[in-house]
Amino acid sequence: MGRRRLVSLGGPRFDGTSNARGLPVSWSAEENVRWRFELPGPAASTPIVWGERIFVTSTRKESDDLLVLAVGRDGELLWERKVDEGGLEVFEQFAHETSPASPSPVTDGEHVWALFGTGKLVKLDFDGNPAWRVDLAERYGKPNMFFGLSMSPLLYGDRLYLQLLHTDAQLVVALDKATGDEVWKHERETDARGECLHSYASPVPWKAGDGAEDLLLIHGADFTTAHRMSDGREVWRHGTLNPPESYNSMFRLVATPVVAGDLVVVPTAKRGPVFALRPGRAEGALSGAGHVAWKLDSGTPDVPSPLVMDGLVYLAGERGTLTVLEVDGGAEAYAERVHQSPHRGSPVLADGKLFLVATDGTVSEVGPGRRFELLAKNSLDERLAASPAVAGDVLYLRTYDALYAIGK
């Protein structure tokens, strides 16, 4: 098999889709599981795949160790590196929802960059040797947020892009991937307050087209903003995510927007609205029908990010309801309960199947299209919060206990 590139969260196209073929419809402990690799501790970060290596971050049980692991496509450990230590101070009732190993790593085929909730960002080569280490907490301030720094860095070109949005800072940062040095820093304006200042979403690129400069989309603190990748200057912003007349001070944003051509699908939080934007070459505040293509008044996914494919928008609600909308106009094709358990990982579309992951370990497979078709339900009976990863004819699932290779 050729090299399969997953440089950043969401796959090579940053949209949760894959060209993979030959994935199994059903599996169990005895069927279609090629191997199971026991992980040292729980985490919700998604594994990434390049060639014959799978990279994943992890905690270690009964310690504060924070790790990066490389596992071969045969399920054997290649190396394990401790790169930091430290935990997160969270409310006890939410301890099962987060860990310092929530951000997913990124790679360019020669190096791996991994961020942890403590603010440590490291660069390793493919043999696990460290190239540099940056303490973002020391450089930009300790993340002050309920669930810790969870956004995944964006690797795009020769830079790493980060959004550091919390009570004590509202920063967008670009770093040189070779050295870790700051290229630029942008202080993002917001009038958000309370928990709304905390964002767990990740930055995504947007190709404006027609020779325009690629833009960086930042989501959090009551706004979605677009920034020039060259210097971080804000180009446009969309508000009304959390309107003043019904302001919710706990409206923190977790799900990440997704780009489909000239359309940007913007989720919000807590069963709030979903917006479809067509910014074009706009600058300043986006408003009116010219830039807001349509709006779904309620039903946003709270944690899973949207997915757009073949003229449809898929919204995997955290309560297990799948809502499918038309890209053009936003009309609802259907809304069906798939599985009654919390959903945290984002959906993935591969091999003609939409994979939805629930925290009880159940993976539901739904046929894409305007008619609801439940193809299968398979359970690993282990807590599962990470999004699936796909490479070749194998589906990789990272539970709190193990990394699974699912294949015929």
C-alpha cells in the first residue's frame, strides 16, 4: 500500500472523509479485528497514520506521564517517548471527559508534532528523537479553562497554527515548524464572558479560491473569524452565535467548523444553531443573506464536528441523533436517533459508510444519502471518545484502553 497521509486532524483534506475501500461492515472480538494494542493510559486524541507508522498520544495510568507512541501497522510498538508530565485540575464529575492527551498529533512524513493539555508542544522525528520543545504556558500564559487545552494544532505549509482561547488569553499564533519560533501572534478581540471564553475547537484552513490568500478559521469566544495566514490579520468575523438578547455565559465552543468549497458550516453549542456561511471576498462583519446562506435554528452537535459530502451536511448530535441537511438551502433530509449514548468523536465517511462513535464503545455505520439506512452496529465495550482514523483498508479506533485495527 502507498503512503497514506493524515497531516492534521480531519485527514488530508481536513474534512473527515477518506478514499479508503474494503472496510468491514461488521466486527467483534473474534471477527475482523486484525490486532489490539494495549495503551498505557486513557485519552481522547485521534491516532494519525503515515506509511507503516501510527502515531498516538497518551497518558499513563497511575502517573502524570504524558507520552507519544509510534505503533507499526502490524500492531507492534516501535517506540514510546515520555515528553512531559502533569495532570489537569478539573471538576471530579468531569474527570472521565478529558485528559492532558486530548489534542491529536500532526505529521509531515518526516516529523511529528504533539501538543498536550499542559501547554507543552514537542517535535519528534520518526524514530522518536526530540527536535525541539516549546512551553506554550510559559510563552503565552497557562491555559485557564475548565477542561484544559484540547485544540489540535494545524500543520499547514511550513507553519503550525494554534488558537489559545481561554479566560486569560485570546490569542492566535503561528509557529515555524522547523524551529518552534513564533512567526506571528494575533490578539483576537471579543466581548465574550464567562465560560464562553473557553474554546476547544481546532483551527482549520480555508481556500478562498480565485488566487486569494488562504485563510485561517478560528472558532471560539462567541465568534468565527478568518485570518490571513501570512500575518494573522483578521479579515472577517461572524457573530450572532450567542446573541446578547439570550446570552448564555456557558456557551463554550467545542465542535470545529468544516469547509466545503465556498461554504463554511459553523456549529455552535448546547443544541444551539448551525450556520452556513459563504464569505466570498468579504471583509469585516458578515451579516445578511449575502453571507449567511442558511441557518438551522437548533440542533447543533455540541462536540462532534460536522461533515459535508456530495451536497449533504451530516450533523452527529452528542445524544446520538444524526441530522442530514441539504448544502443548498439547509432543508432537512432526515433526523434519526442512531444510538442512545453520548457521542464525542467526530464522524468519518469512508468506503460508502458514515462511522459514528459513541462513548460506550459502539460504532454505528450509516449509509450516506438522503434516506436513513443503518448498516451495522458494532461494539468494543470500551470507552471511546476519539474520532476514527482510516488508512488503506483498515479502520483504526482508539479507546481509553487500546488501539484497534479493524480490517477484513
